[in-house]
Amino acid sequence: MQSQQFSLAAGAGVRYANVLDSVFGLDPDQVGALAVEASGPELLAMSRTYNLPSAKVAGTFGQELPGIPADMLIASGVKYDELTDTATNVRDAAVVPLAVMAVLLLLVTTILGWWRPVLRDHVGAPRIWRWIAMLWVVAIVVGLDYSRIAKLDSSFILWAAVAGVLVGFSEETAYRGLAVTAFRSGYGENRVWLFSTLLFMYLHAFNFVAGQDLGPTLFQLVFTFVMGSVLYAIRRSTGTLIVPMILHGAWDFMSFTGSSKAFKNPAELVDPRAFSVSMLALVVMAVLFLVGFRTAFPNNAETSSVVE
């Protein structure tokens, strides 16, 4: 959230005893980070945070920092809606953090010794769910904008492919892998699907913080809930997490290349086409998921059971 603007004369200062309350109107026990945006580099901001009175060790700590001009706040970052503008953007804002995430997931899964339950699925699925993976493949084959890809810079295609692989591995390992495995230890399969899919959906809410407008973010939350449900069904119907990894990565590669502006010849830049066929296919996949829903989740049993 953002406060109102404050104006200070040269050499003047102002003090707020409780910033959260007096500046932002927040109730006690709120948590967050504070950023000070200034119209020039001359502003100095001081902060002093008090420990809770009930804490055993009393005291304060504070720091002094210069105000940051607005045009410097994201000088080294990439806004979400600029992610696919250049190969460098994809590398810095997608590949690098996803690579770090992938390494962490490899370590966590290895330490837990969960590779078998993460990669293999024993629960089974309704027969109708077996069509979902095939429809996903059709959506990718038809949805890829081959003429646009041919005009893209080769370095962008390379980084987009790497990003797609990392997205597929990282997000599927985290949400359809580790999360599903963890939830299955204490919940019935209906809650396993719901909780793991909600986690996947909430991940994409951070795109709003990264610069995406509220409207597109809300649409993306609905989209990712549907997509997460479909990928969960693919895991169960194929018996392995490898297939969702591949299909998820291919979808994101299609998305990256379909919206990119990294043309070899900027004069050939055209607006991206709508993924109408792919989106229609996703709607059909969602319908198949719902058709098989009652068979996949026959009751509210506390533990998962095989469904054929």
C-alpha cells in the first residue's frame, strides 16, 4: 500500500512516532517492509524500531538511509509485463531465480528422501482424465506461433527454452510433487488436490507486486487454479510427475515466445495473437476434470485411496 505524499521545505524535518498507524492507518501487530520514495537524492530517512515491552531483552535499533529517487527504484529490476521483451529480461528475471529455486528443491527433496513419492503417483485416476494430457499436447502444437518464433532472436528462444524447462521442473516439483506428497500424509485426496492447487495459485499473486496490473493478476489467479487442477489430474492419470513437468514447461515456452518483442528485425514487430485455441483446449480439459471429479474423490476419507 502507498501513503499520501509529504512535502518538506529545505532543511526541514518531520517525525512520526508510529509510522504504521499515523502514516498508513494500520492496526497494531501488522508486519511489512517500508520503502521511502523521494523526488531527489537529498532526503535522509531515519528509522528506529522498538522491541516489544514484554520482551526479555529491551532496546531499540535504527538506521539512516538516503531517500531513493522514483526513477531509480527499479533500475536494475524487470517489471512483470516486460519479462519477455528481451532475452536479457528472461535470463535475469526468470532463468536465474528459477535456477536457484531448482537447486534448493533438489536439495530439499534429496534430504527428505522423497524422490520416489514426488516422481511417482500410486493413487490412480478416472479413465476420462487420461484424455487431458493428450489435449494439452494438442493445445501446445496448435498454440505455438511458429511464424513469430522464426522471427525471434535466437538468444531469446534459447533463454525461453531454458526458462520453460526450469518452470516445469521447479513448479511441478514444489506443488504437484513436494506439496502433494506432504499433504497426502495427513489429508484425504480431495484436500490434497485443493491445498496444493491453492498454493500454486497464490504463488502467482506475487506477479502483482512485480508490476502486473490488478485485473490481469486476478484473471491469472483463476487461470492458475484451473491449470493447477488440470496438472494435478495429469500427474494422477499418467502415474508420474515427469509428464506434468514437460507439459508445463512447454506451455510456458509457448507463452514466452507468443508474447515476446525480441525480434531479429524490430521493424517486423507485430502484436501477439491470442491463444484462443489453447485457451479453448484448457476449458475442455477443465470440463474433463470436473466430469471425473466425483470418481476421483469419492468420499472425504482421511487418507488417499486408489481410484480406477
